Amino acid sequence: MKKVLAAVVAAFAAFIGYKFLKLNEMMLASREMPVKHLNCQYLKNIEYGAEDITILKDGLAFLSTGLKYPGLPSFSDEPGKIYILDLLHPKPTPVELQIKGELDLNSFNPHGISVYTDEADDSVYLFVVNHPEHKSQVEIFHLVQEDTLVHLKTIAHPLLHSVNDILAVGKESFYATNDHYFASDVLHFLTLILDYPMCEVVYYSPEEVRVAANGFLSANGINISPDKRYIYVSDIVGHDIKVYERQQGEQLRFLKSVAVGSLCDNIEVDHRTGDIWLGCHPNGQKLVKYDPEDLAGSEVIRIKNILSEKPVMSLEYGDDGHVLVASTVAAPFEGKLLIGSIFHKALYCDLK
């Protein structure tokens, strides 16, 4: 009996050891930082990250800043903010948007963002994932002036329990990614250790709320093709981008997965070419541990022709943390590139 018990204990220990090795692989703990720099400069006024950035066809960019995310460092005690930036200006400078309405700005903690433009009157609606006091909810704003947002609505629902990013597809409808399945960090850690993909993409409208896609270890960035036919979702821990065809009734049909080899966070799409741009973490262990002497780096990956049999993937920017720490998003516009981060700064780069 003792021998059997010892064998069981040894087998369990070996299993746990194997899973921790797999977790290190998942976090890319031993990966070297890629290095490829561009002609970049820091954006003014962005001191505490720009976790998500989205750019309209006319060059108007929105940036969410000041995110406080559990388990990651934060260097500001102030609430988060939303900035706007005109990329058509000769010297674009982010301007803080004033927020009016009943939203509690003292606990504003913006995460993923998305913009919906009403083609009937060109009205612009900004959707923001918000985590006040570690809650998970979605705020809808109306851009009423160049520097003013009016808060219209707060959306909370049991299926929207750990929202990371959002894709607006109507004035009150959207897709949202959940980066956890369980509220408990311990249970979430177990799903990663056991390699059990349970996270979901949720579709929300005033008429229905439902799971639209599942099977993610941690669903993160989400975006849509210029023709609105295809939706892309980043499984950050799974190191891949999943591609779905958007069908009638806002149903999603899975098409393919594209391996990216990095912990890719948010997804942006070039309005003109349809290319996918990814803000990624080349070494997740450095991000989680945060050592000022050994900082987490930044990586930007571009994917051309993602719908083809052989998508073309390229490294567009890579840094070991000396210039930019923990990149999360890369948004292109007519030869320019904005690169944001979780808690550091944001870069304005020239691609030409």
C-alpha cells in the first residue's frame, strides 16, 4: 500500500511539474526579446499606458489610459481617462476627453474600446470596457463635440463577467471577450495549468445576450474586417488569432486559427488594406513579475492576407523594454503607427 501511495504521489508530482513547464512555455518565459525599432516618439500627455487604441477612417484616434488590472503594476492613483488624437494634424497631440453624464468618474477604469459610427447621421459612439472596483461592465458614450463625451448607458450582465475587449456593431450591440471563465484567480490558473480552454466571446444586444464563440484559454482582443464579414479574436495565452465568419443574426462560424508565437493582446485592422496589427507581449513572465531591472518588452506583429492559406506574418516593431514596456495595441493609419502599452507610455511611429 505504501508503495502504491508513493507511486501515486510521485506521478502527481511529475504531472504538476510537467504542467508548470507547460505554463512557462505558455508564458514564453525563456523567449528572447525581439528587437526591431522604428522612427518613433513618445506621445505627449500619455504617462500611464494606452491599453487600447482605435482609429476611425478619418484619422481620429481614441485612447484608453490608466488601466488598473489585477496582478499587474499600476503607477497612478488617479482614475482612468479617454484621450482623442487627430492624426491628420501636422503635430498630433492627445487631448483628454471631457465626460458628462451620471457615470462615476472617480472609479473609472477603462480597458478595451471600440467605436461605432451611425451611417445615417455620422454620429460617433464610443464603447468602453470599464472595471470600477474590479467589476466588469460596458459604458456607451456619444461624441457630441471635439472634446466631449456624453455617457448614455452602463451595461452589466452575468455573461459579461470578465470583459477584456469589445467590438461595437450597433448603437447598443457588441461582441465582447471574457479573459476569465471563473471569477476566482485560483480556478482560472487551474484552467491554464490543465490547458482547458473555457473562455468565451459574448454577443450583446437589447434583445438578446448569448455566447457567440468559445474554446479560448483567455479571449482578449477582438476586431472586424473592413467589409464587416469576418471577426478576429486573440487567444492571448493560446498564442493564436481565431477567425470567424459573421453570419445572419450575428452568428459566428469558425474558420481557422493562425498561430502568432507571442502573447498578442489587442487587434487593430488597417481600414485600407485589411492587414491585422497586433500589440503583443514577447515574454509574459517578465510582464507578470515586473522587475525594473529586467522589464517586459514590446512586440508588434503584422499579418497580411489572414484569410488565405498562407498568411504572411512579419515583425514590425520589437523592443526589450528600454523604449516601451508591455505593448498591448498597434494601430496603423496612412503610414503612421500608434503603439500603446498597459501602464507605460505610447509611441507615434513613422512606417515610411
